[in-house]
Amino acid sequence: MQAAGGLRAAAPKALPKRLKLLQDHVRKKLKRGVDRLPKDGPDPAAQFKHGWRLATAAVLERYPVITPDLHPFEDKYLLGRILEMQKRARPIPPSFFLSEKDRLGGITEPTFDDPIADRYVPAPRVTDADRTNDHKSLHRALQERLYFVVRRTEKSKNMQFPQVLATKPDVTLRQYAQHALKSVTVPASRPRFHVLSYSPSCHLEHVYPSAYQQQHDVYGVKIFFYRTMLISGDVTELRNCEDYMWARACELPQLLGHEYYTAIKPILLGNGPTIDTSDAEYNTH
């Protein structure tokens, strides 16, 4: 088939085959390692039979529920702006707020009593989960993002994001990210979530200890992290894991390993203000 300009267009049936070849090529490059410059020397993973293992992790985020507290400077600026606007504003006569029925009834002063508004009580910005430091509750740190981390076994020193090994060539890394969350949650109480992109947000290249390398003939593992948004629901029951936590961004350095945290730090967007739960007076605006 001849296209405009004398170029030959590919047959429609050839595209799926080319796409499969491309996927196989990319997967082989990932397992073999990225191309190295001559000055870097040979790839150390090439001497192992399995090279790199591939894994996918889902960075599940609960987005902020309320707007963050204003900085004291912003608070003073907005207050001054309102006061200045009130000085410049022209006065509104009381009759403007009266209806025609009120005027005919001889009412000259409006009343602003609203029984419905009087019954309205705003929800507190600091919840009981903040006061008790309940790390398994989604009702904490409403001004910040929360990240879902799990502890794989009782002997695990650090926590991590849900992750699985990518072993099948016909399954995409994004599908493995979805499987990672499903593998640690029970279907009856599984929250709804959405993987935000088809490409990973960041990755980690972890080199195994030499004893493990010789035993399994593998150099290390490449973990690809996919940002995932919590839509609704909550995690109430786990499987294949010992414990879980909804952690703030500032809590992750103490929960994750240094190498692990350094890899995902660039994609964390939840660095927000610190809530002082020891304060006896809470803001209820």
C-alpha cells in the first residue's frame, strides 16, 4: 500500500506483531540492564544467568480531604484585604434585604436569623484518629496525602509498598501494579483504586548480596513504582502480609529502608504541615 509522498505504509495486520517484538525487546533490555558506556566497563549482571529480576510496586495514595491551614502571613494578608474592601465598599441600605411582603407589613429592619444555619456544626479538622495516632485509619492527617505501606513478614525490619515479581512476558508492568494491591487485600473489603499512568514514575535497582547471587544465579532486582490513587473504600483485612499502615510522607523515612526511600522520594507529594496532636485546643473551622 502506497501512502502520500511516496512512503509505504505498514499493513494493519503487521502492527500487532511489531508491537509484540517491541515489547519483547524492551523486556530483554530491562532484564539485561541498560546500555553501559565503555568507561563504565562490562555490565556486572551479564555474568549471571537470570541477570535482573523485574518487580512492580503500587504507591497507593489517599489524596488530601481538606485544604491545608493557611500560613500566618496569608491569614493576616486575607484579613487585611477584607477589612480594606469593607472600607472602600459603599454601604448597603437595610431595605435591600427586605422583601415586598416585609415592606407592606411595615418591617423596616431585616432579621438575619437562620434556624437551619444555626444547626450547622462544622466537622473538626483534627480527628480522633489524629489524637490517638491511629495509623490504620484514613481519618487522620486530612490535610496531607497518606501512603499505603505493608510489612511482609514478622521478621521484616522495614515496610514497603505492595509489590510482586513480574515473571510473565505477556503481562504489562501496569497490570502487575494492579495485581500487587490485589495480592495483599481481600476481595470482600478491597478499596477501589486507579493506576495513574501506563509508565512507572520511578524505579530502584537493588543489588543482591553475593551469597544470594551465587545461590540463585541472579544479580539483583529492578523495582518499578506506579503511582495509584485511592478512589473509595478502605483496607480492613490483609492477606500475604503481617501488618499495614497509612503513613504520611514525613513518616516514610523511618518506615522504609534508606535505599527504598531514596528511590521513591522524588514522587512523594504529601509533604505537608505537622499536626500537633498534643495541643489541647483544636481548630474546628
